Amino acid sequence: MTQTAPAVHLDPQDLARQMAVDVRAGLTATPKVLPPKYFYDGRGSELFDEITRLPEYYPTRAEWAILQEHADDVASVTGAPTLVELGSGTSEKTRLLLQALTRGGILERFVPFDVDPVVLREAAEAVTAELPGLVVAPEVGDFEKHLREVPRRPGQLVAFLGSTIGNLDPGQRAVFLADVRSLLGDHGWLLLGTDLVKAPERLEAAYDDAQGVTAEFNRNVLRVINRSLGADFDVDAFVHRAVWDPRHSWVEMRLVSQREQVVRLRDLDLEVPFAAGEEMRTEISTKFTREGVTEELAAAGLGVTHWWTDPAGDVALSLSRP
Ligand code: AVJ
């Protein structure tokens, strides 16, 4: 047996408490906001999976193409004995990395790190079946809170793919990257996926697809809150909107209240009024430039050694080290 029991930094109770705090803060703020991390219940993860196969949503395919092309380079440059993947989800793209690192004959350990213990267990089992010699040591946690608790193994490679870093605002990114820097020790590596700035029409289409899958994904967060916090959001009374904000260089997903209404959240003992047409932000998805990524990494004490893009130049993978 090469699979170890997950290290749990966050149990379902902590998560529920955290959600209560975040949702109260977001719904009583002006303008209203909800954090994107609550999209991913079972249904939300399924919808996100569907998004990754939409014609308009290029990031997943583009990153896949880069990994196809350069996973072996990552393996030979880093020679990492441990791969830690943050926000690993199903770890599908990571298979390419794991295979390359294993072919190099150096990889001993895979540490998938995610908030969702169910997804984590499935991913750990799939990887163990495919690479039986590998030690798979999952960690359940929130990458904004628990990176300090992840073991520091010398020379480890930390992967953060899918441009999930784009869902953090600049302040959150600075804190996150500083935590990653300390997780790397003196000889570790960061493999970071970032979506790049491109024509606004393509960006908005990627977040507002013709089939309405992203709209469903966005509205699903209201169902998550209804179930988890005893709320009574009328999901059909909110419409999805995606807006490119060039000033912040991010796509904002919003939910627009179709009428004046009051939402009750029983578990929070809270009533929240919405005006007709009021917009609530549910996600930012930052789009980067090479210079921007390089600067943010440098501010965290990391130097970029490799920068790879897909042939169209839509997304980038950077490799950096202290
Ligand atoms: C892949 C989680 C970063 O911002 O593109 C997809 C999620 N949101 N469509 C992204 C998402 C709307 C997403 N992440």
C-alpha cells in the first residue's frame, strides 16, 4: 500500500463555519460579493468539468497542450522527488506531469492538496492505480490558509494549474505566493498556470458560453448556500453576467437580481435585500501578462526560469524557484 491516509487541516465543520463567516461578510457588503471557492459542490464540480469541454473555454485545452509538450522539460529541469499539487481536483492534467517525473525515475511522492476530501480520495485512487510505486499522500485544506501545515520536503515541485491563482485578488495573491515561497524551501520549484490577456470578446465568451453552462455554474452557488445555510435564494430570479474589466485585468462573473427581493438565511439569522437590477460579484478571473507574472513572483522571492505558452499564446505555464 502506497497510499497514506489524508492529512486533514480542514474538516467539514470548519468549512461550514468558514462559509457562514464569508457569506455573511459578502452579503452585507456594498456591493455584494460571494467568494468563488463555494462553487464546487458535487454539482458545481460536474458543471466546471463541462465548462472545460466547451468550445468557448480555451484554458483547459491550452494548458493540456503545454503539458503535453513540456512535461518532460519540467521533469528534467526540476528533478523533483516530490510533487505537491494545490487545488488538485481530479488531477487529470497532473497525470502528464506524474508520468514525466516517473519516467525520469526520480519521483517518489505525490501530495494532492484540495478542499474537497471526496475528489481527493478519487484522485488519489486513480493515481495509485496508474503508478503503483508512488507514495500518494493527500492533504485536505484551503490553499489560502493551510500551506504552512504542508510538510517541507527538500526540492519539492509545487504545481498550481488551471489559472486558479486568477481567482485571487492582488492582495490575496501576494499572501498566497509568500506561503508558496516558504513551502519551497531553498531548492523547490513552482509550476504556475496563468491565463493571459486577450481580446475582450474571447474572454467574455469563455465566461458566458452559448449553451449556458457557465450561467448554471454561477447560479449553482446560490443552491449551495440554500442547502448549507438554510437560505431561500430563488435561483431563477438571478441572471448570469460576465464582464471584462480592463482596469483590473479580470473577468468578473456576476449574478443580477431580476426583481426587488429579500433573501432569508436561516442559519445566519440574516435577511438580505436586493434591488431590481442589483449585481453581486461571484468571481474574478484575472488575466495576466508575462511581465505581470514575473513581477508578482519576484515580489515573493521567486525567479522565473522557464515560460511556456500554447501555440496560440492563450495561456502560460511558468517555472520559477527561489
Ligand atoms: C479554472 C477555477 C480558475 O477562473 O477560469 C470557469 C473557473 N469560472 N468558468 C476560471 C471558472 C467560470 C476558473 N478556474
